[in-house]
Amino acid sequence: MQILQLWANRLADVLVSQKTRLGQVTLACGIGMVVVGFPAQIVANYQAQECGINPILVLVAAALYTVRIPYQIAARAWYLLPADVLGLLFNLVLVGQYFVY
């Protein structure tokens, strides 16, 4: 266990200089997921008039976003916040679709 912790600390030391760039890439990936993935599922559900996704997955993702957003605000991790807010909103639409369809 201590070897893993030592390795993780060394990796963190190496990556600290890339923190801003990593944040930008994380933001781009997060926004890509919520701008492409969730809307595609919402449209597919609407066209089929049924919720074609497991509701547990949607509820777990909504719980994740609900917990992560306050954490990011507290940690001042602003670069992750836009993607998670969009993710939470799209997840709420998917939850609504589950009950409507």
C-alpha cells in the first residue's frame, strides 16, 4: 500500500506543472460528454417515446453531479463546474423522460 501511495505522490508532483492544461482537457471532455452523449440519449428517448436507458445509471450520474458540484465550488475547481452543471441538467431531463415515457 505504501508503494502505491509513494507512486501516487510522485505522479502528483510530476503533474502539478500541468494542472491548468489537465483542467482544460478535463473541461473539454466533460462538456463533450454532456453536449453530445446526454442530448443524443434525450433525442433517442423522445423519438422512441420510451426511456431506453437504465434508470439506475441516470440516477447514479445525477447523484454524482449533485455531490460533485458543491465539492468543486468548495475546492474552487471552476474548470469542472460548467460540464457538471450541464450534466446535472441533462440528467434531470432523462429522469423526467423515464417517468413520462
